[in-house]
Amino acid sequence: MSDAAGGARPPALTIVVAAASGEAGVHDTVAALAGQLDDDIEIVVEARPGALVPELWAEGVRRARGELVGLLSGDALPDPDWVQRTVELHRDGTTAAGGPIEPGPGLGATDWAVYFCRYAAYGLPLLATEYVEIPGDNASYRGDALRAHAPAYAEGFWEPFVHRVLREDGYSLRMATTRIVRFRAGTDATAFRRQRFAHGRHHGELRSIGLPRRRILLEATTAPLVPLLMTARAGRAVFRRRRHRLRFVAATPLLLWFYGWWAAGELTGRLRAAVRARRR
């Protein structure tokens, strides 16, 4: 479903909102944008139960006509100045910009674990000494740069892999503190566990492309360490910010569980890649 601005001239901004939970999952996100829209903004909604959000982002980006393309997910509620801030971030020619993802109101125990699992690196304050990848849940790009690199997201808009291609071609990417989205409550633990496994599997396969089979199998042996390493990395980000530390401690058992499913998925992806490498 899409709501596109009319006329021959491309819109200034296309906002792609994706949700794997179906259209109900993007209702609040689109509603949060309602007061920020004008005739020069296009919204593309991609919502399909069971799909992976990066796949939906890729579909939306391929349909986007805007000079700028913004990405949001159904889990992210943009602040009232999100559109204004997006335009400002690209006035200096920046190709890609990301922003903070803060916890929203009313989060339950599962929501906090999911927030730390996905967004521990993106809470305020963003630390100047810390490198973080631009998160797709709060991202924007120059449309011409994305369209010139369409093969990079042919199988899904997996941010690290798209960004690597952009950086290799000399494009500028940065994080900013001025454009904020907030993670909303209501996460289903079972659905998120399945998502972590699926995302981990795709990550494992993508990371293994072009590697020799022996290297793939060697990296696969690290799978048991992944939940501990990822939990420790999330914990460092939380404790360095000195915010939500008790919430993090309480969420740690569930966080380890979610990262365990990611690790299982990543292992599966690497083993599938190893099988294909053996056949070559």
C-alpha cells in the first residue's frame, strides 16, 4: 500500500515504513507522521505478516521516488519534528544519516529486553568516541545514491552490507543526535525470537559469501560464544551511558535467550553457505 504525492516532479522525501506484523503494525508510526506531511512528501507502506523488515524496506526503496528516502519500522514512533530534521540532515550533501532510538513509554519486561537487544547502541547520549552503524529504523538516504546501488539491496535492505558498498564508493554516512524515534511497547516474545533466528540466518549467509569452506566452518565454531559477546557489548553501551542500568540487569536472562536464537540462526546460515561452497 502506498500514498504517493502526485505530479511529475519527484517528491522531496519518500518515507518507507515497514512492518512484518502487517498493516496494524505501522498504524501508530504513520499516525505520528500525519502532522508533518505536505504535498512534497510521499509515504510508502510495506506491511506483510511473516516477512522480514529488511525485505520490506527493499521493496519500499525500489518504489520510492523521492530525492531523499527515509526508513522507519512499525516499532518506531518518530518525534514530531522527524521530517524537518531529516531534510536538515542532508542539506550539506550527506548521503546517509541515522539517529537515536530511545525507549518509549510503557515498556514491559519483554519490551525492554527487545530494546536492549536491538537498540542498546542507539540510546542517548550518542558517544562521540563510539562507532555505530546507521539503524534502518531511523535512517535516511539520498535517493540517487540508493538507486545507483540497487544490487546491494536486491535480497533485502540489510544495512551493514548496503552501507559498506556506499562507503566503498566514497559516500558520506553519519550519525546525528537531532532526529529521534522511540521504540514502542507491545512486542511479542515468540515472534521476536523467530525474527532473531531469521535475521541471524541471513546474516550468517551474507557474511559467508565468497569465503572458502574451511573459513566458514572455522567461524561457525564461535556460535556458542555469540550470546555472551553480544550481551556484553550491549551492556557496555548501556553502562557507559549511565541510563537504564537496572533495567538492563533485569533483562539479561531474556536478552541472552534472544541472542541465543540469533546465534542459532547465524550458525544455520553459515552451515548452509558451507554446503554450497563444497558444491562449487
